[in-house]
Amino acid sequence: MTTYKLDPLLHSKVMKEKENPTPPNLDTVSWHSKDLALKDWNKGDIKGVLTYMPNTYYLTFVFDNLIRLLAIGKYEETLLFAYTITRTNWVHWDFNVIKWLFEIAEPDKLRAAGDPISAQDKFILYRGVNGKGLKRRVNGYSWTSSLEKAIWFAKRFLILSENPGVYQVTVQKKDILAVINDREEQEYILRLPLPVRPKRISVDFTDNDHR
């Protein structure tokens, strides 16, 4: 069992929320769906709430309601779902904010919210990136065990960016926060900072089979 303890101030806010629950922040929900979203919230169906907004808003919803989600025990599963299901990516978010969202998550609950992690000593994982500067997040959370998927992600927004690259790391099970394969992307959420420096590998991006 992983040792886990919330920051005292955050813990105090969560305890107060448990004692006196407040209505959720539904700013990310369209006005004509707020009543339906509130009904789902009251039923504890958080994924139902999320259906009333674009998945690019999911992480904002988590941020706006993190105290409430922690109080009802739904934070970790909602964070993992929100982070991994977006149709784009989170490059427009401050990376330190994303890091904090994962750091306040209980590791055992986060792992349990995903798929089972295979029993092996080491995992060779890949991450596809492109762009420059802060947008080129080589040391990010999301990795995949599929080289083909990593290449696809590196080329995904190439028309808007440049310099695609694929990086590789070898990690142990303890370095993995969660595994998600809902979209058959074999996605691994890794604990940061990474235990090793990612190594760029040689990839032929002209091969149309990898589009």
C-alpha cells in the first residue's frame, strides 16, 4: 500500500466539503444541460456529468471541482478519465498545474481507476512529440507501449507544428501511475520526474504506413 497524505490545507477543505457539501461548478456545461448534469452529479455519476460538455473541457471541470471530487471519492477516476480521453492534448495548459493535479491524487486509487498493469520487471515505452519550446513536452505523463502509436502521435498535428520525434524510456512498475487502453492506445501514465532521461530514437516519418 502506498503511503499517501493530502496537504493539510487541502485536507481541511475536503473535510469541510464532506461535512457541508456544496453544489458543483458547472461552468463547463451548456446552460440548457445544467439541470441534467446536476442530477447526474447528485447520483454520483460523474462521467454522466461529463457527457454534457466537450472532452476538451474535462480537465477544467476537474480543476473547478477538485475539492468536491476529493470529498466524494471520485477525484482519481475522474482525473484519469479526463486527462486520457481528450480528442486533442493539454499543451495549452500550464504543465505545473497538470503536475499538481496528479500529485494530489492518491496513487493507489489512480492505479485502480485504470486497467491492470502486467506483471513484468521492466516496461519499454514511447512518446511521440512535435513542436518547439514549452509545447514540446518530452518529459510528459502519457506514454505508450506501442511504437506505432507513438509515431502516430508525433505526426498527429504536424500540419500545425514541426520536428516530430519519438522518445523511449525503460521504467519499472513502481514508476507507473496508471494504464489505460480504452482507445487501444496502450497508454501509460508515468510518475514524474521520470527515473531516466528519455532517449530519442530514429524513426522514418516518410513511411505512410505509420500515418
